[in-house]
Amino acid sequence: MRTGLYHHPSCKDHDPGPGHPECPARYDAVMDALQQARLGDKLIEIKGRAAVEDELALCHSREYIATARADVAAGRSTLSTGDTTIGHHSIDAACLATGGVLAAVDALMRGAVENAFCVARPPGHHATPDRGMGFCLFNSVAIAARYAQTMYDVKRVLIADWDVHHGNGTQDIFYADPSVLFFSTHQWPLYPGTGAASETGSGEGKGYTINCPLPAGSGRDEIFDAFDRNLAPAVAAFKPDLILISAGFDSRAGDPLGAFQLRDGDFFELTTRLRNWSDQTAAGRVLSVLEGGYNLEGLGAASAAHVRALLD
């Protein structure tokens, strides 16, 4: 397998401040774990770039983009649109995170790699078209989906989100869109309070949002059942041209912000399921983007298992 890796140390420049769980050390935890597992030399490095406004505007309003830039420039501690903590370099880091994911889309669609993992921070799946929320400024995985559709012959995209928190921003962006199938397993109730099973899309997008809210303490049995019972038949019917993963490792046992009980081997198997489905309809194309994960040791171990499955 030709597996790509995007990372950029400047993603660490987004610093929400002392004690914040979405800390720069998360980047180091993932990169160190990949090296310790001797996976780094097996990966093809993807050179990234900063996303430009027209790319961010594929999913976000220009008014929100301008507001986020102004908030950072003014030295605010949080975005005026929501609860996202920011620092002096947060916009630069967020643009590098999103731009790196788009560079990974390019590498994937041009055949330079067969799948890829992006160590991107800040995360993105809570960011809505006009609001940053929950540690997120720009919704990198959503922008990647729209970018693939705009720049390449990609008609149908699956976004699978196994973060312990519901990806409300991704859902909002594609809620009425039948060209993007959004699937989420998440703890319920938990921040941000969205993701009920009854939220299935609207208009032409009805049925293309699949939410599987699960109680605290859920682990392999419950989450694998949701993938096999709910997602597998949907994938067979939808036949995605590209599979994107919102890879939140806060669903791993021991995370301080969630109470799911997945283990490292479970992430390996979930990744393998998605890879197998991609082989059937998407020419093997899988692009994974880091979302949550706040136990540093657990984040590193789960990320390494995930990448091992991409390489396998």
C-alpha cells in the first residue's frame, strides 16, 4: 500500500493556552507514536500548503472567514461566533491543517498515494458554515469532500465520523445534499447535543445522514454493530467514489473527554472495514483526518494502529 502522511509542525502553533485538552502536544504524540512503531519510513510524505479563502469558502461563509481572521488579529481568546479558544497563530495553523488535507486529496486523486492520514490540528468537524465550535475553526474534512467534487470526477463522498462527539458541523454542511453520505457514531448525550437518530437529512438529502447515538460505556460491540447494521448497507447502495474519515480517537478507552471504550485493535478493524468498502467502489481511496483524542498516550497508540491498517 502507498500510504501518504500529511503533517506540518506549524500546526502546533495553534495554542489554546495552558491546560487546554486540544494542546500542541497532541501533534507530537501522534508523530512520536508513528516513529516508535517504525511506521514513519513506510509512509509517503505529502507536502502541504495553506488553504486559501476560495477553498475555505467551499463550506464556510466569507463573512465567517473574515470574522475568524478578525478575532485572531484582535487578540481575542475565543471566537466571537462560538466557544472555540484561539491564539495568535490559530488562523495560520487552521489554514495549514485544511490546506494539507486538500494536498492529500490531490495526492490521492492523482494516484501518488492510495490512502492517507492527515495529522491536522486544530480539528474541524464541529465547525458549521458560519460558526466555529468545540476546538474547531475550519471544517477540513467537509472542505476536502467539496474540493474533491469540485476539482476531480468525484460525485459521491462518504464521511465516516467515529469521534466520541457528534460532527455537527459536517452534518450541517451536507444535511440537504444527497451527494455526501454522513455517518456518525457518538456518545449521547454529550457535547454538542446534536446527532439524534431522527436527524437523517432534509429535502433531497433525506436519508443521507445516519446518526448512531450510543450511551456512555459503549465499545466494540455497540460501535461495530452500528457500522455493520447501519453503514454497510448504506455504502452498498450509495457506492461512494471517495471515503473520508473523521478520525477522532477520543472514542478510545481512557480519554478524559468521553466514555467510549474502543481499543487500539478496534481502530485497526474499523479502518480495515472502511478500506475494504473503498476497494469495492472507490478504487481504494481513503483519506483520514485527525479530529479528537486527548489522552496523549492513547491518542498516539490508536493513531499508530489506524495507520498500520492503512498500510496493511
